[in-house]
Amino acid sequence: MYRIKKSHYRIFAEQIAQQIEGRDWFSGVLEVASDGLKHRLELVLVVYRDAQSGEVVDVADVWWDSCTFTDESCTNPPKINDFDFAKLYKELVG
């Protein structure tokens, strides 16, 4: 099993933050390359915002799946990793 590091969660969160600007949902595929591996996250989120400021106050996962490829071109079969949505949530919302 491959480990998802705190820095990977931070990068995923940054990618999501860029793509949800002004939106109330996200659906997409994100990738983080590290140490010859590529961690992939497929994700559907609902984004809740403060009515006054528009700041993100919460997110809810509708569906997600994560895997790791042992080559950055993703030609080898995907492997299991230890992705934890709660850790991504902390990076997104705090």
C-alpha cells in the first residue's frame, strides 16, 4: 500500500481551491507526482459557502476514489493507497 503524505493532501487541496473559485461543486480528476509515483484522486464535492462573504465553510464528498500509479505515465495497473478524505477535508476547510 502506498502512503499519501501531508504534502500531497495540501497539493490536492490547492488544486481544488483553484478550481472551485465561485462554484458550489467540484467534479474532476487530480494528480500529484512524487518520487516516481503518481497519486490520482477522482472526486465529486459539494461546496458550502458563507452567504455574506462567499468563503468556503464546508465541503461534502459525494464520491471519491484514489489510487497510485508506479509510473508517471500511468501505464502500469493502479495500486492501493491510504488516502483519507478526513485529511483532505482538514486541508480544505481547516
